[in-house]
Amino acid sequence: MLNNVLNITKKLISIPSITPEDLGCQKFLISRLKKCGFFIEEFNFKDTKNFLASKGTGRSFLFLGHTDVVSPGDIKKWNTDPFVPQVIENVLYGRGSSDMKGAISAMLIATERFLKKNPYHLGRFLWLITSDEEGNGTNGIRKVIKILEKRKEKINFCLVGEPTNEMLLGDCIKNGRRGSLSGKINVEGIQGHIAYPTLSKNPIHMSLKFLNEITKYVWDYGNDFFLPTQFQIYNIFTNNFSNNIIPSFLQIEFNFRFSPLQTVQSLQNIVNFLLKKNNLQYTIQWKLHAKPFFSSSKFLINTLSKSIYQIMKIKPRITTTGGTSDGRFLTKISDEIIEFGLKNTTIHQVNECVHVVDLKNLSQIYENFLSLIFL
Ligand SMILES: [Zn+2]
């Protein structure tokens, strides 16, 4: 019986569940949760495993997490084998130690301890776990939520165990995430011989003023919780490889990370306005990856802050920075979502690691939090 958070984290790290593989991590979690009295539903689609565990009735709280990890990358650069957990000077090394097998292990220990002390707790306690958070997420939480939506599941509070802390365990809670919107603009020119530019239209030259304007545009100033909306071009190319041709088009690929001060429509309107203002002939394709979400629940933030303070004696900052998470799909069924896990300093890097003491402290923070939420 693995009965401490370090040993469980080690066990999970030793399973090389590179996204979207699960390879038995969930089987282990399910067997432990069953022993605690949870009812389990599995939602396995193609190469992805997901499960929902639930127990009790009434006001509901859900732990959200993932068992998959990103690839270790260049194994030669690791000081240890990424899938053979090793503790060196009180630091545990291994892929997934921080993102987020450590946090899942802390959730499990917290759940088991809480239920042992409070077998007759009030409320409904749930877990939702996927093996496709780090990949494209097609068969992960996105799909499970569609099923839960259909059967009109409602969750009051959700905690996502993603690594949120920057310097110290407990320094950062996320109560929302920015949205992510990508686009591809195709600026049309007229192809021709480079020696006769008057007979063609150079889409690169024509786009320079637009590119200058859009990269300097101030979309908004952000607010207390969100950074200003940001626009980044990540690729520009033409179909041209010869030095005597003016290309027929220029493709510009970009991404927005946007706050709730913007909508998809407002961003699209401004991009179209700037393109038209510069007399460009263009087509544009959009892809929405995530809408922004924001949780204003004082109850959830205060309860978690209190639990953190009891263990770490620090007050967390409340922010919405960073990339998107599966929290975005939960907005469809959950009223309030908050994120809190381990430190994010080494996630997705070589030599990903976690302080052993952080694992223990996180499990205690989660346990305190459960007692405050359910009692
Ligand atoms: Zn993660």
C-alpha cells in the first residue's frame, strides 16, 4: 500500500504516460478512489482515457487533473532518467513531477485522509481526470464535458491542480485564464518578374504598413486580474523560393491571448478594419482555442487562501497569467473554477522536479481546503 504522497508521485512518474497515453495511471487512481467509496464512470475515446469519480449528494466540488505528461525532449540533457524517479537532496526528479503527477498524488492523499476523518461529510465530492491535456485534447475533457452537459450535471466549485506557483508553494492562485484565438491572413498580390515590379503587386511590400500598425496596436489595458490583451505573429511566409519572382501571396499567422475585456468579435473587427484601412486584398481564417474565463467567487478564493496560509504562512496572489488549461471546458458546467498546484518553474523542461516538502505541504493544503469546503 502506497501511503504517502512522495511514493505515489514516484509510482506515477515511473509510468511513461506521454500524452495521450495513460498506461495504467488512472487504473491505480480508480482503485484507490473506489476504496474510498467513489462511484466511477470511465469515458475512454480512442487513445485517451478519462474518468469521473463521484460520491455523496448536494453542493458539489470537483478536483480536475491529467495523468499525461509532455515528452521528455532531449533525454541526453536530463541528469536522471525522466521516467525513473529519483530524490536528490530532497528534490524529486522526473517527467510529470510538477505537471501534474505530484498534484494528483497530493489530491489522492488529501482525499483519503479527509474521508477517513469525515466519512459522513456534507456535499458531493467529484474527481475528473483525463490523459489528454498536454496534447490536442480532442478526446479529453472537451468530450467528457459534452456528455456531462447533456445529462445536465452542475458543479458548484472546481479546483484544477495545474502548477500555478512561481517562487514558493502557495504564492499564486489562478482564478481565470486568458482566451486564445489564432488566425491566418492571406494577403493577395500579383506574381511577376522582379525586374518589372510595375506589372505585379508585391504582397510583402503592401503588408508592411499593416504589420507595423497591428503590432503596435493597443488592444486594451487589462484590469485588476488580467494582463492587457496581446497579439503575436508567429509565422510569415510566401510560396516563393526564387530571387527573380515577386510572390503571389503573403501568409501571416498570429495568435491573441485575450482578456474578458475583448470578445472574439471585437478582435476580429479590429483586424479586419486594419487590413481594409491599408487597402489589402485578403482572406482570413480564424481558430478559437479557448474563451477567457474568470471566477469572482470570494468564497472559493478565501477558502483556498486560508488553507494555504494555515500551512505555508503566506498569502497567495490571485492572477490569471499563463497559458490555457482544461479549466476552460469546465466553464460549461461549473459555476466557479480556481487553479492551484505545485510550482511551475521546471514544467515541460528537462530535469523537471519538485521539492519533496512541497508535495507533503500541497497534500495538507488540499486536505484543509476539503474540510472547509465540505463542512
Ligand atoms: Zn498540466
